[in-house]
Amino acid sequence: VSKDELPSIGIIITGEKGLGKTQAISRVRHRLQAERNAFFVYMGNYGDLDCIKSEFLQTLTASLKRIGVEGVTQWQELAANMVFTARGDRPCTPKELANGRFEYIVKKDTKIPENWANTICSRKPELNNPYLVKAILWTLSKNHAPYAIRWLSGQELTQSKADELGLPN
């Protein structure tokens, strides 16, 4: 995958208990973190296949809440990379964005998350859901991140909080 010989963006590892899957996955995760060019999401077994979408979203959001190589959550790393795409430059680190810079920018102009989400979607046509992009951007805000992650996991927000973040319920 890293040599662009496979058109994959995901890998599934399955097998019987005790064959070394966890060991292999751990090595892959450490290598991906060292290369800083991928996100690592660990998805365990699914219990109820009728609830697979809900379980997938909850597992995905929980996995991306883990601290990544930049010293912030993987959600915040992803959001920071989106901000840098929208701006066209990288004026700071993801940690600086998550530790108050994003909130400072939004405080000066409350339309920034929506404007950046639209810019990101126009520059990256494969990201065709501005609400999803906007929710990811909100993970950079200490005050709003828990709500954004809740929304990203498929859970409802109060209508007033959804309105405040500009997200549909």
C-alpha cells in the first residue's frame, strides 16, 4: 500500500486466536506513527451485525480519540491537516491549533469552520460532506470537541448545540 502498488486505503487482518495478529498490528501501528503519513484505527470484533454501522462509528470515533504522533488526538491531527489544506499553508503545529489557536480564530470570525469546510470540500472533491468536515474541524476546540465527536459517532446533540456547531441532527 505504501508503495502505491495496491489501491487500498484499509487493511483487515483476521485469523484464529494466538497466531500473532495483535503483534503484527502493533508493529504496523508503530511504523505508521513513525512515518506520520497515516491514521491507525483498531476495529475489534462486532457483536451484532444488525448494528454494524452504529458499532463502526463508535469504534472509529473512540480509536481516533487516541493521542497521535503530534501530541494531540488523531481527530485533531486530521482536523489540523484539513485546516492547513483550507489555508494553503502550515503556520503552526496541530498541537498549537488544538491548544487555543483554533478557538481564537473562531472567536474572531464564527463563520470560519463553515468557510473552511466548504474550501476543503472544494479542494478535495472526495470529501463531499461539509457537515462531516466541519464536525472534524470542531474537534480542535476544547469546548466543542466532545460534542463534535459525539455527533461523529452517530449520536444526537441537543438542537441548540447542533445549531451552535452548524451541524444537522
